[in-house]
Amino acid sequence: SMLRAAAATARQAFGRTAKHAKGQQKRFMSSDEKVPGNVPLEIGLGLAVGIASGIWFRNWTQNDIKSWAPGAAPAPPPSAPKKAAAPPAAAGADFDSWVAKMKASSPPDSKDTDDFKFITFTEVPPFTPAHKSLMSKVLTPELFNKLKDKVSSKGFSFSNAIQCGVLKPHLGVGATAGDEECFEIFKDLYYPIVQGWHKFD
């Protein structure tokens, strides 16, 4: 076999090296003589063959033992990393329909521009699993009904405050303040968001 052949080669190399070295011992001890060039070569070859044979034999025996071990089973292939489940398509479609209804029923806002229109939400938003913002976690039906009709003296409404988080599910905070007064009027919404985001009251 391959193992026996490798071992025999190693024994022959070591044998020739030892025999040659014994016969040349006196010559090696003399400072006037040079070490024959083939002696280091044979020593290196013998060591290399012996080390390679030992590594191969170890790997071969370990694999063989594992394959015959009682109840041994091949290791399962590594599984692919799990991806976050996408929100149900029906939930997204229902939400889009709800947003379209809110837009259609919203009166003009004095802050509207040609590029941006504010929406007046008359119902608590039906948040989907895609909504990740703190606002979507804090806003309960009870809190919505409490704040939905409140407006600052500068005309910033509760709907204005939550619109970004309603329309952009990926946002982390999901609420804005139009002026300083908002922090008092809508504090029941803002304070829990600040606490959750900054970890202090």
C-alpha cells in the first residue's frame, strides 16, 4: 500500500544515512575533510518522507474511524443565513389603499407646496410589519384619538407630526416637530420616543 511504501522508503533512507555516517565518522570529525554532499540530502529526504507519511496516516485513520463510528452521520452542510421575512403582500396592499383614501379625503394644508402635500389622518394608521419606527410602536388608538385634533399655534398638526413615519416604514424615529410648542402639545408621543431612542427621560 501507499503507507507501507512510504515507510519502506523512509527506512531505507535512514539506513543508508546511518551506515554511511558510521563509516565516515572519523572523516566528519576531521576539520580537513568536507561532509559528503549526499549525506545531508539523504537525511533531509528521510525526514521529509517520514513526516509526510505520519501526517497522511493520521488523517487517513481519523477519517476511517469517524466513518465507522456507531451512529455516525455526515455533518450537515452549512445553512444559508436567514433573511428577514418580508411583510405579507396583502398587508402592504391594504396599507397602500388606506393611504390613498386618507390623501383623497385630506383638506388643503397651508404648508402644502407643489412638491409636497400634507395628509390629515382621521384614523389611526394600520401599521404593517414593515413599520419599524418608535412612533409606530408608541402610537396606540387611544393616544391617536387624544392628539389627532391638536395643532400648534403655528399650524403644525398631529398628522403633520406622524406623517413621515406613516409613509416611510423604514424610519427609526418616525415623528417630527414643526416648532417648539409641539414638544408640549404632543409630549405624550415625543417623550416615549425620546426615551426609547436616547435611553433617558
